[in-house]
Amino acid sequence: MLVDKIFENAPTRTILAPMAGYTDMAFRHICRQFGVGLTVTEMISSKAVTMNNAVTNSMLLRSPSDAPCFVQIFGHEPDVMAQSVLSPYLSGYEGVDINMGCPVRKIVGNGDGSALLENPQLASKCISAVKQAIGNKPLSVKYRLGVSDDLGVVDFTKMCKDSGADFVTVHFRTRKQMYAGTADYSRLEQICSVGLPVFANGDICTKEQYDQLINRGAYGVAIGRGAVGKPYLFSQIANQPFCMDLLEVITLHAQMLLEVFNARVVCNELKKHVVAYLKGMRKAKSTIIAVNSSKDVQQILQLVEQFLEENPIYKRISND
């Protein structure tokens, strides 16, 4: 199977799940250092790619060390989606992932993302068109249990298999749930019985959860929010030693983004990650407030450095 080749050198079958506004080139590079098996870009509009949109093209930049990496596209027009994956900005990626799970109203209202859960015939045409365009490259599809219930998820998985998907990632929430509540894995075995490699996604934040899902039939897991602020989670799942210097990681993230984007954009992108790193640390509240109010990248780095000088217990996070 193509999916076996992707993970043949990976310590675990883990994916950094695509997250708009989070899985930029810098964060993917950082997670790569902690042993993630596969990374995926933020979701990219197929139509924007075909229109050669400059902002979209900048989102497709990647670190040379970030491989294997899939590009995630969204859309609902099979021909446009097929055309987009032939773009030179996308062709360098090791595979393609189609988003059929995004629950955001703007995306759904345009017929994209989880709107395709309600139109499996169109979803099938999109998958087949993209698979035909990329040839021997692997194709994955990411989707949810359903719109408001999980009654059709097994049939949707069968459709993905029949349409040419090499594997799927299932977020075990419905569209109606958005990101609230808890992931419901009760149909995992039924979904896996379709015979397509399944990556389980939703609320995974420990090695124990990873092991349980693998034992229940999942091929691997995709981790999104659980890795934000804790990229070392991938090392924990792999039982590998790690030591994360917090200031070094945040500084690296800033430097990589500054090579591509202007300082204002980097400042806004960096805040989310810094807050995630500091969340749950004692005495971090005032620093988090100051970071969120900052309009300067260097000031953010100085605030983090000052916090760590005053709270040296958090300077390095390791499993030694």
C-alpha cells in the first residue's frame, strides 16, 4: 500500500493534522523534529491555486526537511481541484489530502469542506478527479462522522475507497459538534472494516490513547490541537527521549516565519503558539496577557525570555 511507504521510516504512524492558522511551515518543521510521521499543510483553496493567488502561494512554502508532507486542498468542483494539484506550487508535495470535514460556516456555505458529506456523489467525483490527476502519488481524504449523526460514515468511507482514496482521516465528531464536546470512537471498528487505512482524529493527547486506537484497528492517528504547545507529544507517543528548550523553539518559529512574511503577520501568528506553550504554567497569566497585547515580534520573545528567567522550571521540557 502507498500508505505503508509513507511511514516506513517513521517511529509511529502519526500525522500532524492540518489546522488553519496553526500548521504553517514553521510549526510543521518543529513537529518534524519531534518525530511526527507525516505533516499536512493548512487547507488551501483549489480555486485560489488556479488563480495564482499570492497569499495562497505563500502558504505553500515549506522547509526542505519537512518530508513527507501532504498538501490539503478544499473545493467542490472536480475539474478545478484536479487542475490545482498540477500547479508547480503543489506538485512538490509527497501527496494530497482533500478536506471534506471543515465545519466552518463560510466554507460549508460555499459547498466545500463538510458540505460534501451531504453530497457523496459529488464528493466521489472530486476524489476520482484528483486521484487521476496525481497518478501514483497517495491521496487521502479527511472528513467527519457526519453532519448531525454518524449513521452514514461507513458508507462515506466505502465511497472514498471506491473513488480512489489511499487512506482516510476521520475526525470523530459531527459537523454540528464543531470542536465542542468529545470525540466519539464507537464506530471506529465499523469504519476500519471497510478495508481502507484509517487515521483516527479527535482529542488524542497521550501515548495510551494512541495505543488503544491502534489496538482497535486504526492504522494511525492524526493529532491537531493536542500538539499545539506540545509538539513533543509525537516523541512521547514514540517512547523517544526529547528535550525542548522553550525559548529556542519559539525563536525558531519566529525566525522561519520572518523569512517569508512581514513582521505584523508573524506577530499575530506567533501569539497563538506562544499562548499555547505557556498555557497551564504557573504565574504565566500576566505574560500571556502581555503577549496578546504585543505588536512586536521581538517584544514577544523578550516577554517569553523574562518569564522563563523568573520561572526556570519551564525553560526546558523533557522526559529525562
